[in-house]
Amino acid sequence: MNGSCRRLLAAFSLILLGSTLSSMVLHGQDAASNLPALRNSPPFAPVPIGIAGPPTLPWRYPAGRGSGGVQQRVLQQLVRAAGIIFSGSVTSVGRASASPGLGPAATTVTFQVEHAMRGAAPGQNLTIHEWAGLWTTGERYSVGERVLLFLYSPGKLGLTSPVAGAMGRFVVDSRGWIVMNPQHFANLRAEPILGGKTLVPYADFALAVGRSSGEE
């Protein structure tokens, strides 16, 4: 085969390859355009929908050690991300159906506030609205249950959720003490007041929150 034939064969091969690649790209675009809209789909972990928008960086836990060897202050992150912090008992749980232009279906939960640290008042009947899909992932409440919550500020649709999911929700026992579950115990072990404890008096917990927020 002389040089001219080889050049013609190479040119034909390049044309054929380019046509194949173009077809692949176009098929990929078609497939993407046929995907359902995910605008209201839940993310992997609850994402804050704040009045001023969610934090710039995604939440990261469990706590680890950074380049400086200092353990991350998880409580400080919880406090900074929360727009509402309170403890109280659940008085009712309901469901708000989705309405055109008013956002997705939501679970409505009303609390009798016992202690308030931010965004609430003692004695208040506080009703929150969570995206209904969280109920299927285990974010549930029952009447009479006592909890301490770190909640994101409600967003434009009025929805909120615990900061960092389960990390922002604590059980309160019959004495009013805060129960540290295994996840809390592991991630808050560096906290001077909370570290190493499975039960914490409310006053001590509030003190730890105040120190983390600089409001002590």
C-alpha cells in the first residue's frame, strides 16, 4: 500500500470515529433530558433550607482529626448551624398535603417548649414543618415524647429539620436530663462538659451550648 492510500484510509477512519463520538454525545444528552426533575427530592442527608440559605460547606461528621491534630468541635458546628434550639414535649403530629405553588407535603409537629436557647420561648406552643419524606427515613415523633432539638432556620417554604440529621436531635428523659446516644457520645467526646457522659443535666448541656456559641 503506497503513502496516498494509507493517508486516505487514516482520514476515513477519523471521520468514522468522529461520527461515532458525536452520536454517543447526542444520545447522552437525550438520556439526561429524559431524567425526572429532582428539584424537590431529598439529599443524602438533611440539608438546611435557611432564610439566608444553607451553609456554604456540607456538614461533615463524625468528628475526626485535622491536619493540626485538633479534634473538630462538633457541638460548635451544631450551634452555629442552628436557628432554633430548644427542649420540649411533643403535643401533636399531623400532615400537611402538597399544594400547587406551596411546596411539597410536610409533617407538622407541635411542641410545648420547656427550655429555650435560641429561636423559641419557654411555654411556647411551637409548630415546625418538616419535608414529609423525612418521616420515611426515620425522622419521626410521637405525642408525649421529650426531645432537645437543634433545628435549621425555616426556609422559604417554611420547612426545617434537625441540624446534621440525628446529630441535632437528643432524647430528654423523665428527669429532664439529656440522653447521649452512641453517635452523640462518639462525636462529642472532645467537649469538656459533655465528653464521656451518657446522661447530662440540662443545665450542664445549656452551659456547653453557651460556651460553644460564645454567649456564656
